[in-house]
Amino acid sequence: MPTTAQLILLIVVVALFIAGGMLSFARLKWDRRDLRIASRICLGAGIIAAGALLAWHAASRRNWVPIGDNFDALVWLATLLAMFTLYVQRHRTLGALDWFVMPIVIALLIIAGVFGRTEYHEYHPAVGNTWAWVHRVTSYGGAVAFAIAAASGAMYVVASRKLRHKQAVGPQYGSLERLEHLTMTSVTLGFALLTIGMITGGVTMFAAGSHTPPAKIVLAALVWLVYAVVLHAPLNPSLRGRRVAVLSVVGFVLMLGTVVAVLLMPGGTS
Amino acid sequence: MKRLLLLGLNHSTAPLDVRERLAFSAPQRIGALVALREKFPGVEAVLINTCNRVELYAARAVHGHPRHDEMIAFLADLRGVPVADITNHVYQKSEKDVVAHLFTVASSLDSMVIGETQILGQVRDAYDAAREAGAAGGSLNPLFQKALAVGKQVMSETKITEGRLSVGSVAVDCAGKIFDRYHDKTVLCIGAGKMAALVLQAFHALKPGRLLICNRDPAKAELLAKRFGGVAVPYENLADHLIAADVVVTSTGSQHPIITRQTFEPLRRARRYRPIFFIDIALPRDVEAGVGEIENVYLYNLDDLQQVVAATHTQRGGSIEHARKIVDEQVDRYLSWTRVRELGPTIDKLYQRHHELAREEVDRIVNKLPGISPIGRQHLEELARRIVNKLLHDPVKMLRESDSPHALGQTYLHAMEKLFQLDENAKPPDEGEDDAAH
């Protein structure tokens, strides 16, 4: 269970991300370079602080293998998302990406803090083998990719709506083509990771003879199906555009449901 | 003396669907001027017709016709539009407001895209058409020549044209919100007019994969294709070109939409539902509004581009102020010049008339004095002349002193013409005379 000091550090991380997000939002009104740099500095400082928190937490539970408990898993998920946002913003001009991703990051960190105190549980030691670890890494990696896909999908929906209503679309949104490409790339990556996660999860479950809650399986299958439909877009182009964007958001909501289902079921994780 | 009148509507007073119903093609414009002069003989008229405005300038005798309501009725009747449909969208101006408005228009200060230079050519075209129709005379000739000069002065002496947002640049900016790269895109241009060329020039700079130019007249399409390194394609295969296109610029003179929802919807499957960006800069519109409701179709017409321009901050506030100052100065100068031009003949007439009266009276008196010597006659004539001059000195002085832009010179001049019956054409005012200058 995270200590009070670790929770305080978690609050600092959240505060840094909120400050970065607010500075980024301020660019809607004043699109200045110094605001962009300040926002990136806050985001970077938040990532470093989150890394320190993960290291501290790993040291305190004497286990350096990541994603060992639900608190650790959520902080890892949030940190990976924040890192990916920083990377994408640096290499592709999508200034608005953090407007859509950082609320998810902040929500995950808050849930980590709350569940870390109230519903804390370490993942089942019986499945603490390589298969289980691969399962967790690929599942959470998939979740990160789907979060990016959902954020770019949401951006697509907003930008497309603004364009159709002839409203000004800021340069922070990039182009619809770029957003669609990012969504499809993220979904492809996430889908591959999720598939591996589901297979390794199944292997681990059978190897351990453990009982997996049906809700988790049903939700994971639904997530997989939704993203399979999204990936179907190149074959069925009538799906492309807004429909793919909406589906990627829906898939991520289901994905979050699956993660929460895992977290709320002690010992229910593989 | 003639009265200047203006009746018009533009992008800020009338939506596109109203403007397109009143739009005139080049031959229709000349026909309209001829028809106006047949209906109201003696009237001078110029009809400016651009994508964003339809304005009828008229100069007629002070108590003559047409009046503003007759001008509305004439335009509505000519285009087959109910008067009620346009009444709320038109503006009416008279006298110096007409001058100020025309100078503002020619300087591009009233344009959808402030600083665009096409308007000067469009004003010139309108003036040339009026001259061709024999509709521009002593009042509108100097007015339009001065307006063109003011427009040129504004363009050359201010930085209003620098960094301007042209329709082409705005269209490219909008396309940039949809597409990331252009080397794999096809730009299709339907129509080969000046506006199409301007937008095409902006897209040409993006180096698109293919540039197709489609026009009813293949020779014009060839010409434009050669200029931009594109390919002229037959108009008959428009559907095939729409399947290939990612960006479509339409600017034809067609009176009806050439792309309708009904014709475009079946093409979506063949297009593999790719996004498409329509830039419809034609008036009347070439692309039916319903096409813009189709998924993955982004349709921008002239009004939509205007919205984008309005939402974009420009850094040219100083230049615009400078341009407005030039226009204001030139309006004052022009009004002074016209007043002097009108005042001179009126004062001459006034003196001539009174000296004639005085001479008649002197002759009558001389006839009653048979023994009067030639010197005495000269003295009498001198006396009469001096009396006339002295009597007229104060009113004429007042008239000349009132010759400033904000004085009542026009009113005095008009009153003098009436009181002394100097205007041979003057008739008693009609009932219901409604002009603002009264």
C-alpha cells in the first residue's frame, strides 16, 4: 500500500499535470511560445516526479518488476500516457493532444490514489510468472495506445464538427488526415498488444487454474471486437472518418471499464 | 444638376442565396442597363456585380426617376425575384454617401477580404460595361474615374494588400485542416475564370499530386492547365473527375448547381468514402448545399470563407486606418470639386439673367427719355449693372462660402435654382418624393 508520503508525491504529480494542462488551455486564448514551453516543462516535471514515485513505491515493496499491484499499475498507465503525449507533441504538431489525454492521466492518478488506499491489492502471486507479466505489460501497453487513439478520435470528432459548422479550428488540432492516421496507428498497436494480452491472460489463467470473473472476459472481448471493427476500416471504407473516431472513443470507454473491473475485483486479475 | 443614388446588397447584408438570385452575368448586366434607360430615359447607371455584391449606381435629374423603391422594383422584376425577398437585405444611399461608399468599395475596404485587388478590376469592368451601354454620362463618368484612381492610390500608398487573406489563401488554410499532405492528392478545378485561377494558384503552390482543370470550353481549360502545369479534362466526364478529386474548386457561370446531392452521393462508394473538400466560389452556387451534409464532405462557399476571414486576426489595422483616411480625404475633395462644377454655371446663369433684366429696364427708361445723351445712357447702364452686382453680391458670397463638405451649399444652390428659376428642367416636386437629400 502506498505510504502517506508517496500519496503526497502523487498529489504533486497531479498538481504538475493540472498546471501543465491549464497552461496548455491558456494557449487557446494566448497562443504564445512561453506558454507552450511552460506547459511542456510542467508535463516533463510531472513525468519525472511520477517516475520517482514508481521507483519509491517499487523500493518500498522490494519488488522492481513493474505493475505488481493496482496502485503501481495505474500510475504506470498514467505515466506512460503522459510520456507518449509529450513524445507525440514533440514530433507531430498536435498541440491539443494534451487537452484530451491529460484529463485521462489525471483521472487515472486520482483513481490510483483513492484505490491505493481503499482497494489496494497486489496481483495474484500464483501468476507472478513471465506469462503473467507479459500479459500485464501488453494489456496496459494496449490501454495506453487505445487512450491515445481515443484522444485523437475525440479530436477528430471535434475538429470535423467545427469544420462542418464553419467554425475556426486552431492549428493545435493538426489536420483530420493526421488525426485519422494517429488513431489508426494507435489502434493497430493497441489491438496487437491487447490480442497478446488476451492470449497470455488465457494461458496464465489455465496454467494457474484460477477463476477469471466473467465481467472482465466479456468486457475484454467487447473491447477486442470494437477495435477489430475499427481496424476493418481500410477494408470497409464507409467506416472511415468520424465513425472510426467515435468507435475508438467507445472502445476506450469499454477498456477503462475492463481496467476498473480488474481493479475492483481483488484477486480477480490474472 | 443630378442626384446620385445607390441601391445594393453585399456579403454583409444579404446571405448567399439572396445574392445569387440577383447576380448578373456580363451580357445580362449590359441588358439591365439598357432596360433601365428605356424605362427611365436620361438616367445614368452603373451596375457593379461581383461574387459579393450587386450595386446599382444611378444619377438622375433632381426631381426625376427612378427613386430607390423604383430601383428595387426594377432589379427584382428583372431577376424575377419578389420585392419582399430582397427589401430587408438592400441598402440605399444618396449623394455624398454614394461617393463615400463607391470609394470604399474600390479601395477594397468593403470587401469580404480586405486588401484584395480584384475589386478594382471588377469596378472597372462595371464602368466599362456602362460606357458600352451608353449609360455613363456627365455625373457617373467622373465619379467612377475618381473611384478607380482612389482605389489605385490606396493600394499603392498603404500596406493594405500586404499579408492579406485572399480567398485562395483562406481556402488553402481550410484545406490544411483536412489534409496533411498534397503529393498524393488531386485538385480539381471546375471553371476557368479569374477567381478560379486565383484559388488554383494558391493550391498550385502546395504541389498537389494531380491538378485537373475542367471547363465547358476546353480551350480555356487548356490555357489554365498550361499555366499551372495541370491537365485539362473533359467536362462531360465530371463524375469521373469527382471520384478522383480530393479538393474541388468550383467557379462556373452556371445559373444552376452543377453538383447536387443526388449526383454526388452515388460516387461516394467509388471514392472509397475519402474526405473531399469543396470550395464553391461561384455565384450562383455550383454545389448544392445538401452536398455539404454528406459524411466526409466539407463544403465551403463564399459566405463560409468570409466567416473564416472574420475569425482570423489580421495585423493590418494600421494600414486599414490609413486607407480609410485616404478615402475620407478623397471623398471631401471630390464633393468640393463637384460643387464647384455645379456652382459655376448656376452663378453665371444668375448674373446673366439679372443683367438681362437690368438691360431691358434701362432700354425701357431710355425709350421714355428721347433727349438722353450717349453718356447719360452709359451712366444708366452702369447704374443698373452696379445695382445688380450689389444685389447679387451677398447671396453669391453666401453660396460660395457655403461651399465646404459640411455646409448647406447643395441646399442653397438648389433653392437658388428654384427661386430664380434657373433650372429649365425644374418642375414642382412630386408628391411622395422620398430622397434623403431633401
